[in-house]
Amino acid sequence: MYQSVTAEKAVEIIKNNDRVYIHSAAAAPQELINAMTARSNELRNVEVMHLHIDGEAPYADSKYRDSFHINSLFIGSNVRKAVQEGNASYIPIFLSEVPLLFKRDIVSIDVAMVQVSPPDNHGFCSLGVSVDASKAAIDCAKHVIAQVNPQMPRTHGDGLVHISAFDSLVEVDHPIHVHNVVEPNEVEMRIGKHIAGLVEDGATLQMGIGAIPNAALKQMGNHKDLGVHTEMFSDGLLDLVESGVVTGKCKHSHPGKVVSGFAMGSQRLYDFMDDNPLVNMAAIEWVNSVKTIQKNPRVTAINSAIEVDLTGQVCADSIGMRFYSGVGGQMDFMRGASLSEGGKPIIALPSTTSKGLSRIVPTLKPGAGVVTTRAHIHYVVTEYGVASLYGKNIHQRVKALIDIAHPDHQDELEQKANEYFNLSNSVFK
């Protein structure tokens, strides 16, 4: 047995000028977040740090700017406005290196707030759907508050933490945050078909959340012996696991296991993860290590972008100077897949924005961040096809990318390419 306290009592440990880390994604402990925010009148200059978190982030409201300021490691929709208004900031960093900030005491953590499953007979709780960098935060924080929830899936892997690691325990009983499954539209299904055509039998998949990964996975039903080693996964994977397409038998690292750092999805996904030895939830410094990734065969990494320029530079974290998301694990897996035997790093995006603007662009917007460099790019996929860029010179890349741009924009792109790169005079046809 263990003794619990109220959320209000637990967060009394937070002091002025403290740095507070919040458990990631669907594991975000909402009661602790709300209780901390409720102390706004008595707290000043508390730094709140996290990766993407689901649910509400009330401390991000500008009226609390004297009490809380956000130092985000990845910008989610619930803090994006605060970042863009200057009430919060963002640390560009590879996801694989976030734990190093804590372990090397570059960023010290005063209080970590996490959500866990109830302890087992041996006193071990599980971090459930989000191990990622949160395990390192627990190990390095001066104080740890745990929100104990029987609805948190108990997962296998690195996320087991003994109850003695927690300074305070707060009991709750409610569903963790869910993401509704997004059905792909026609454009996304066309992109997914092109991606599925690049995936070989026996490949090891890395994919994110959203309509394009789901569209690709929907069209892999006839593949064989796929494996999964990914920073995160969602519902799109379940049908392939249950139908026997995903076996993991060809993987060299944790064969037969679905390996991930965190997961976001429906209650069906969380039920699948609960006490399932097929799923190995691991620390992100290992999951996203290039050395780990490249051990697996035919790693096929599927990542998204905001825009790609005609030389192959990929902007994925900002819209011009306006920060939108984060570096995340894109480069970890782009590089790891490149070094994997038979690996295929893929950037997938619709050819146009919702406003009809081209996402294949002559040059990135002023201030746009290059997440994947032109030296790391291999495949770019839109609904109009696949551009294979690795080993290609600038003139060849320009032509290949124009070919998969939306037809309405191809003439303008070609005109700009002639202006910038003398494309019409190129000896490479």
C-alpha cells in the first residue's frame, strides 16, 4: 500500500524560480497541471518544460506570464500561440538528445510531474504510453510527483519506475488523452500508395501520427514480415499487427517486438498496449540513436514537412520565422535509415497547402528552419509521385521535384529554377 495526497497538496513543493518538467503526449498529468496553475497568484517565474503534451495547458495563458513561462522542447497546438506571442520559447534539439540535457545537468529539473499506472506487487509503476525523455527527467529531477491512474496502460520496457522514486502520489481514475483516428482523404491516400510502393518486405518502419502515415499503412496489407522501430506509433499500425503483416522477424534489434518511445491514439490502441509483451516502450536516447536505428534492415522512415525547396532542403519546424512544431526525431531517423542496409528515408507531404500554395518551393521562406539538410534527403513523396534525390546533383533534383509538384505550380517553379540555377542550360538531361 502507499499513501496518496491531493493534487493541491502535492504541488506545494513547487517554489518560485523552479523548473518543472511535465510528462509527454497522452501521459500529461492534467490534475497536477491544473493544481500547479491554480497556484499562479503565489508563484513567480516558474519555468515549465515539456515535449508535446496532450490536453489543456492553462499555464500558457498570457495572464499567467508572471507566474509561468514555457520553455518547450516541441511545440504543440496548446502552447503554439504563447510561443508565437513571445510568452514562451522553444529549444531546437534532436529528440534523441533531450535526455542528455538532464543527464549532463545542462538543464536541471527541480520538479517532474508524471502519470503512471498503479504499482504492481513489487512496487513498480509504469510510465505507460510515454517513456521517451520522461524516464530521464524522473531520474534527474530533485522531486517527482506521480499521478497514479489505473487507466494508464502498463507497458513493458524501460518505463518501469519503483514507487520509492516518487516524493508524492496523487490518485485519479479517468481515461488518458485520446486522439481520434483521422481518415485519409483522396490526396493522402495517393501519397500513401506511393509510400507503400517504396516499402519492401522485411522492412523496419518508422512513422508518425496523422493521415499520411495511416494512408500508407492502410496500403501495406499485402506486405510481409514488416517490423517496427519508431519514436511513436498510433492506431494505423494495429490492423497490420493483428493481420500478421507486422512480425518483426527480420529485425536485428529486438526482433519480434514493436519498439517505440511513446504512443498517441484511441482507447483501442491503449488497450492493445496494456500488459502486451509484443510492445517494448523504450527510452528515447536509445530508440532514436542512429547507432540503434541503423542496426535494423531496410529501415523505412516516413516523416513530414512544411515545405521542401528545389535543392532538397526540408523545413519541418517553422513557417518562415514563425515556429510551429519542432525538430523532433526527424533527423535521427533520416540519418539512421540512410545508414541502414537497404534503408529508405522518406519525406512525405501534399503538393499544396490548404490555401493552394505550393509546398515544393524555389527557396524556403525567409527564416524557415532546415530540419533535414539537402545532404540528408533521399526520397520526397507527394500525391504526384516520388522524387529520388540521393546522389543527384542540383539540376537533377530540381527537375525531379518539379515533376512531383502540383501541375498548377510547375511552370512557375521551372521559371524560378531557370533564374536561380540556369536549368535550361543544364548539360544534365
